[in-house]
Amino acid sequence: MIGAGYFDSHQLSKEILEVQKLTQAPFAVNLFTPNDIKYDKKQIEQMNTKLKPYREALGLSTPKNSTVKEKEKFEDAIEVIESLKVPIIAFTFGIPNQNIIKRLHNAGKILIGTATSVEEAVENENAGMDIVVAQGYEAGGHRGSFTTINGEFPLVGTLSLVPQIVDNVSIPVIAAGGIMDGRGLVASLALGAGAAQLGTAYLTTNESGADDKIKNEIIESSETDTILTNVFSGKLARGIMNEFVHNMNLYSKQVPPYPLQNQLTTQIRKSALEKGYTEWTHIWSGQSTRLADTVDAAQLTKNIINDAVKIINNK
Amino acid sequence: MIGAGYFDSHQLSKEILEVQKLTQAPFAVNLFTPNDIKYDKKQIEQMNTKLKPYREALGLSTPKNSTVKEKEKFEDAIEVIESLKVPIIAFTFGIPNQNIIKRLHNAGKILIGTATSVEEAVENENAGMDIVVAQGYEAGGHRGSFTTINGEFPLVGTLSLVPQIVDNVSIPVIAAGGIMDGRGLVASLALGAGAAQLGTAYLTTNESGADDKIKNEIIESSETDTILTNVFSGKLARGIMNEFVHNMNLYSKQVPPYPLQNQLTTQIRKSALEKGYTEWTHIWSGQSTRLADTVDAAQLTKNIINDAVKIINNK
């Protein structure tokens, strides 16, 4: 799975071609479904005031007002995926419109949606998604939520969410959120999922592109060190608590929506990390930090399968 | 398991004798470990002002300042348990002191502690508990938390919490939180637990003492309808969102600690429920509401075991 939410079409092509050079096996690209957002310029100005101390400390200037081009970026990505014949496309942050779904289905693509509640899973099935990811509260980074209850995204734990989604859709379900090893995989299958999706587990592998300092922060954290916050990107995401989150959470209700806040904090996070200061950058992680390890990705996959087979055979 | 946290010694004796009349099998009593609390009288007065509209609407007067006698109640319960020869005692809200633990161990009792983080589980093991319940974020009602991180109780999902606790203690682990059926039981075993503990699943059974209106509210709810709140009891607990929770959450930081807030709201909740108004009473429930059903308790147990065996054999 290529996580392509932040890529422009050039980066996306490059990644796809690289994967195709390495394997004949099918793989997926994950895209952020663009959403309509509401904000006013004052919100941006106010946020820039709050971010000023960080920028000054890092020697950064206030970025120019960038225009939001999520829809164009999404359209470009769809074109790249079609022309390079990627067989599977996964969507997060919502369901693409029927034109896109029909176009991709006509091209023979398998489409995966993401749900953090039963309602979202049913909407994915009704829209024609072939598979749905049941993504629980434990998951690291941004979850795929696109509905709110009393103004908040769903916060349902994986063990609770998976069987309730399985009971209410007829398409296959992939469990996600807090799964790190063979135990989590077998638990997912027992709950009725057909497969499991692991994020944080592969983030700390040797092949992962994440900075070593980020990998270390995750590995040295405990299960109570993560928090849900919108201060990095404008969308709720789970990461390790640090100084930026602690300080900026005071303004969490004034944060401009994704992707605006994401753009406003990008330089701060990048610059802080380059200077080795992880307190001012995002450290996305699920809640199962104690199960994270630095291993080769292939070895991790083997371990997961071997452990799962052992658990199943011991029963 | 007799949930005896709210019982005086008379009620507890009665329940134990009733269970002993019905079965020769071993059973447990669950007790609230008493904690030292800090509060001032002004806090109580202010809360009484906030609660006044509810009391007036229900024709209730402000209750007299009740003295906190949790420690005496706990001591009395221990004596009843010893004299009536209950074999297993489970503790929540903390670990009892070493005098109690040694006294109960010398009497041959099996002691179960409750943990909502790895740290709490390790503390339980170090204190001499024989078994520990790993209670995840999805759990209904009060969880057993007794440590805080940045002023908040641990909020770790069951699927993430169980294997991390299993890896860090050598005593047996019981999984709890969101488990309702054979799927949840098999998932718990796959995660490394030796057993599973179910609360909400039995709350809606025909034999349960819960009011039918409460059972119906749970069964008709969806997985996103529960919320964590301290407004009923002064301690964080999960229940179905309703008017009282919504309105009183505005004052959640001013709520007096358990058991004070519990005493202040008891008459309101009782009276509202008697009048059929569930919007002003607690409806404790875990997140797996869609899996709740009205069945006989014995049938539920059979279903869970049969389904678990089927899942294990199909693999």
C-alpha cells in the first residue's frame, strides 16, 4: 500500500514505478478523498499568530497563503493510477463521487473504503466499495472518519467496531487500529474480519522512510503516551504527546480545517525534525507502542504469519 | 460475580447467601477499593446549585451533607466475604493495602485486580494479586483506573491493551471492554488473555436487575452513542449520551470526586427513572451496543461458548 495522500502526481508516479520494478504482486494506493471545507481568512491569521513563536525560534517566515487544491490533486492521482495500471485503490476521509467510482470499476479496479463507525461502513458499501476497512480508535495518525456525532468523529475501539461492522455489511472487512503482531491478526479474524491492516508496526521497520528519531520515540513510548489531536493538520489524528501538542491543544477549537492547518505547520515540523527536536513535530502512532520494534519489514511479515499460525494451531 | 461496590454489609450478605443457595460453584464478589479524596464544601454547594433545577422538576429536596464512609463500608464487606466463605474477591478503583491482601491470602482467597494500563497491571502483580483484568477503553460503566497520565485516566482500547499487559506480567490476564459474544471471547484468547469478562452483555439479559427502560435504551443504541463522563458519580464512566450528561458536562471539571457526586445525583437518577425519564439517569454501557440482546443469561453463556468453539474449529 502506497500512502499517497500528500503526494503530487510526480511523486506518485515515481513511487508506483518503483514498486512495480520490485514486484509483480498486486498493490494498492491510498488516497485522501477531498472534502469541502469552511474557513475564514481571520482564522488563518489568528493561527499564524499562535505559530509565530515556533517559526521565530526555528528561523522561519510566515508562509504565503496557499490555495487549497485538494480536488485537482485527487483528480491527478486518479489519472496516474489509471495510466500506470494500479489494481487496488484505497480511500480515506470519505467516499469519492459516483463518477470516480464507476470510472475505476469500469477499469477493473478493486476499491477499498475506510469506516470508523457502522454508519460509515454501510455508506461505503452502498456507494459501491468492494472492501471496507474497520478502523478503530487505537489507530495511529489520521483515521478515515467522515461523519460526526455531536460534532466529534466516532471513537469506537477496534475490538468493538469490527464485529458490529461485520454484522451490518456484506462486503469483506479489514480490521485496523492497534494491530501489531500475530495475536492482533488472529483476533481480527476471530472478530469476523477477512484481513488486518497494520500501520505503526511497519513505521518502525528498517525500510520505513520515517526519521530514526521518530522511530525511536515510538519504540520508547508506552501505551498511554498517545493522544488524539487536530493541531498538526486540522484533522483529528493520534500521535505521541509532546510539547507542540500540549501547548497548541489550548487552541484546538480555533484550528483551521485540513489541509489548511497542515500547510501552516509543515515547515515548523520539518525544520524542528531536521534540527533533531521531536517535541515540535508530529509522531503519529497507534496505541500499541510497546509492540513496536526495529526489524526488517519482510521479517516482521514472516513473524506475524508464523505467530498467527502458531496461535491458530495451538487451539 | 456479585458487583457489590454500592452495597452495605446487609445487602452483600443477602446477595451472597442467595447465590450460595443457587450454586455450589465458585463465584466472586467485586468491591470498590476506597481512595483518599480531596474536596471542599464549596464544591458541594456549587454542584447543588447546578443540580437544583433537576431536583425541583422531580419534587426532590437537597440531600443532607452525607459523610463519606467508603473505608468502613469496604472493611465491613471484607468481613462479610470472610465469614460467608466467598472464594474469589475482585477489586476495582485500586489495590487494597497489604494487610487486607495478606489477610485474604491467608484465608485462601483468590484475588483479582483491575488495570487499564500496563503500569496498573504491573502494580497489581507486584502487590500480590493472583489475576489481573485488562480493562479497555470500550468498557461500560466505571473502569478500574487508579493512575492518571496528564491528569486523565488511561484510555487504551482493549485490542491494544491486552497483549501489552500480557507481555509485562506473569499472572493470568482476563480481557474486558467491548466483549459481547464468542467472537470477542476468541479474540481475547488470541490476544493472550486466559479468559474474558463481560458486563454490558449480561446487563440486558432477562435475569439482570436493570430496569427494562435501561435495557431498551442500550439495545436501541448504536456504537457511537456512548460517552465517557464523570457527571453522574464523580468518576469517569461510559454510558449512553443523554440530556443530563450533555447539560452537566459543561461543569465536568467542577464535579466533586467519587463518591460525593454519586451521592448528590442518586435521588435525581432514581426518581427520574421511576418516572420513566431515562434522559436524567445513568445508562451505563460499553461500546458494543449493537451486539446487546434480551436473552436468558444461561442461553447467552451457551451461545458465547458455542460460537467460540465454532470459530476455533473453523480455523
